[in-house]
Amino acid sequence: MISDNSYIDKHLFNHLVNNSRSMLSVVNRNYCYEKVNNTFCRYLNIKDEDIIGKPLSEIWGEDIFRTKIKNNIDLCFQGNIVRYEANFEIPMAGERYFEVLFKPLSDVNGNVTHLLAETLDITDRKVSQKAVNEMEQEFRKFESSIPVGFVRCDLDGTIIHYNKAFAVMLEGDIESEFGGLNIKDFYADKHFHDIHLIRSEDEKIRTFRRVPLITCKGKLIMCRLNRYVVPDGITNKPLYFDFAVEDITREVMLENRLLQAKKLETIGSLAGGIAHDFNNILLSLFGYSEMLIDEVKDNPAAYELTGRIIKAVSRAKDIVNQILTFSRQVEQEKIPVNITGVLDEAISLIESSRNEKIRILKNYNDTHAEVFADPTQLFRVFMNLMMNGLQAMEKSGGILEISLDIVPGEALKFESGKSIVADKYVKIRIKDTGTGMSDSVMSRIFDPYFTTKEIGKGSGLGLSVSYGIISELEGEITVYSEPNKGSVFSVYLPLIENYSTFEPVINQDKKRIMFISDETCRESKLLSGALGKSGYVIDIKTDIEGLYELIDENIPKPDILIFSNDEKGSIDSGFLKGFIKEKNIDIPVILLVNNNFDISKDPLINSGIAKNVLFKPVSLKEILSAIRISVKD
């Protein structure tokens, strides 16, 4: 116990060694220094005679003494050993961090009369710790922001730690969803996990590509796993399994689309070559049959049989043209087309054939979007996609939603990986809530003659031809589907941004066309509109009264008659033939008929009035070619 100054000199001076790393000092109850070592003086850049007897408040400043020192000294004078950390401004050294230890010193009666203060500079340790903390925070930030999932599991696969990216990827709660779960639970095929475990027993990084995982919400995603064994640092035995998980679902999708595009290109080249050769044969058959039909007019049986040959050849020619369209070997006649107009025509047509349990919704975010295209070919594409949607909902009903948006070119590049040719695209989205498709069906839907429909309900050419038409327009068709949830077809077409600059100017020297059609025939109206945009002067007639303009001397006569032979029309081939003959009208006639029409019995053809016959659906290029031939003749 301490009784006087001799005790202090005797028992404490051994601690106040001048070469100590710590700042050592003795403080009395008046909060004044009585002893300090050389280290203390050196840190404060002060001599011991200038500090002995001085109060702490004078040395450290009143504010620091009151806020950081006095309370701890008072606790020590109550008989407690006090340890704390503090930072102080040191002359010539700036701010430093210290670990301070106060020990009470008592006299022979047990009264605390002094305290021993041992102050150790821990600035370097603090700086290192701060650096480690900052590095750890940066790693946590990196771990949580990088789009790669990190998972640590124990040897049986139980998840110990995971980052935010893994939780987002597996559609789980970031805070607690995965605690205690096993990584094996997320494998779509548990057998894969066991194989991966066997192959990961050494300390090498093992990469497993295309591993199907099931998210917390039941969604299947394709992942790339990098698996690594973390050994015990002492025994070198396996301690943990670490995983780096990457979602490559989109990468696989783009790869499959690339393979699909290459496959379709190969099929298209093969089919196109065959179709061209076959077309030459059909032209010969068609030519000889037309020559033959004139020779057998007096033989009704032979005449009918020859007509059937011509009809069969016409159907075959249409199929060949579809194959050529798919293979992109038939160039389309392109004009500026308002997409909403074509969509509305197609919707109007399918309205009459839809099941009463099916609703059709429209959502156009731009009603003036225009593209360069053949409107009749676009009409064909939209009809194919909409009819497929209706057929998918035929039994259960549902909703067919048609939407139109303007999207940046990067949106197409992101979804399909296709190189873009325009800054903006028109995106037409046709969504149904029908039966949907499996991945294996989706991979083949654009193949020619592939169909899942019943025999007699589909040729398997609809989607393949649609693909060829859109590809020819430098666009793209994408599809997303899930069984029992429906399908979404998205058509992308390059946008014409300055509409007014592309409006055609009608040349007064262009030919005048009278288009005769049933007023309910949407396809004929669309075709006449396309001819109008191509520069022809179009006059549409839907009833018998309109024909009398042909003999009215006050009205300019048309250069060509285009007659669409529709079953519901008020004008049929027989009436038109009789009218033309009776009124002695000498105007070339182009006849448009349905694919199943028996041309061998048509009065306009048999009489020689209609020399050009086109089978629907008719492209703009086909009818323009027929017009040019008719005018030339």
C-alpha cells in the first residue's frame, strides 16, 4: 500500500521506465500530474518540469478533459480499473488514437490517493482496422451488387451464407428465405447434385454448365455453376463448398435462337432451290393445261378434268410461293404502311370467327406508326398469328390481346440478339391465354409443315411463311410460351419516323382501277388501299349500281377492272360477264378468287374476259405485276 512519496518513488518508478512504449503518468486527486515518463514528454513535445504539477485540463484542454477524461478518472478514484479508447490531438503529430488504462493506487488505509495512467498509441492498429473494415465493406458492396450469386454450404449442402444476387436469382427473400435450406433443394434434377458433389472432392474449381435450377416460385432457370472446396487450414480436410452461380437463361435462349435461325436458313435455302425447280415444272403444266382447255371445249368431260388440273396446279403454285416466301426468295413490293390500319382490318375479320368465350382487346400506344412493307403480306402475318391464338383458346376461351408500341432498337437486340437496322422499331404484341407450348414445340414452330393441329386444320406453313415475310422486311418474330398459360408473339418492324416525307404523290398519268368487291371483304379493301398508296386511282364498287358508271360518258373510264369473286357479294362472275358483254365494255379484267375456287367453271375465264387469275391471299407485288401485264396487253 502507498503511504508517502518514498513509496511512490520505490514501488512505481520501476514502471515509469523511460524506454516504455506507453505513456506512463501518475495523477493525484486534484487531477494534476505528479510523475510522467520520457515517452509521455516526447509525445507531447514537452519537458517533464513543464508538466509536473499541471492539471490535466491545462495539458489536454478543458473540453477534452471534461468530455473524455474526467469521468473515467473519477471511476478509477472509486477503486475501479478503467480501460477505454480515445483520440487526441498531439503537437507535431496531429490526431492520434490511444488505449488508456487507469489503475487506482491506495495508501496503507486503502484510500485511493493516486492513479496510474498507462496510455498506448494504437493509431497504426486503428488505421489497419479501418482499412480492413473499409475493405470488408467494399467486398460486401461488391458481393451484393455483382450479378453473380455466391453461396457457401457445409459439406451436406446446407446453405450457410449467400449474397443478394443469389436471392434475387432464385426469387427468394434476401433476409431469411434460404436459411437452413439445402442447395440440393434447388436442383431440378437431384441426380445432378450428387454427380457434382463427387466431381468436386478435390480443391480444383469445377465448372458445370447449363444446370437447370428451380426458383422459390417454381420457375425453371438455366445456370452455370462454379464449385470449389474450401479446406481446413490445419488438417486440409474439406470444410465448406463455395458456389458461384450465374443465370444463363437468356444466354441459352439467344443461343437456341441463333441455332434456330441457322436451321431455318438452311431449310429455306434447300426449300427455295426445290421450289424454284418445281415452279418451272408447274409453269409448264399450267401453260399446257391452258392450251388444252381451249382444245376440249366441245368435250364437257375433258373440259372439266382439264379445269381440275388447272385448279390443282394453281394450288400447287400457291404452296410453292409460300415456300419461296419462307425462304426469302420472293421480294415484296414495299410501300409506307400504317400498322394500325392493317391490324384493324385483321381484327375485324377474325371478330366474326371468334368463339363467344373469347374476348379481343386492343392497346395501341401509337396510332400513326408506319413501316415499309407489303400491306397484304403484313395482313397475312397478323391473320396467321391471331388465328393461332383463337385456335389455342377454342375450347377454354380466354383473352386475345393485340398491342402496339414504339421501342428502341436495343430492345430487339436484347430480346433476340439480332443485329438492328433502325433506331426504333414498331413492336406488335399478340398475346393469348390458351394452351401454350412446350420448349420442344417452340423450337420447331417456324419449320415448314410442322403443325400441332389436327389433320385438315392446318398446313404447317402459316408461321414459316410469316417468319419469311417479316425477315424480308428486316424485322423479327419472337415467341414466349408456357404450357397451360398461353403464348406471346412479338413482331418487330423498322419504324419510318418521318411519316409525311413518305406520303406518295398520285401521278395523274397513273392508271385508274375499278375495284369490285363485297363490302364486307376486309382483305380486298386492304389490297385496294395498297394500290392507292402505290399511285393508282382507285374506285371501289360494292353493288350493281356502281357498275353503271362504266357506261356513263360523264365519268372517266377505268383502265382496269379488278373483280374479287366473293360468295357473299351482290355481284357474281355470271352477272359481270353478262354486263360486260351486253354493254360492249372493252376493259382488261383481273379476277381474284379463293384458293379452293373451281376456275374451270367460272364464266369470266371461260368467256376469255378475265385473262389474269390470282389466288388469294394476293401480295401487292403479284397484283401490281398482273396490272402491268394487263395494261401492256
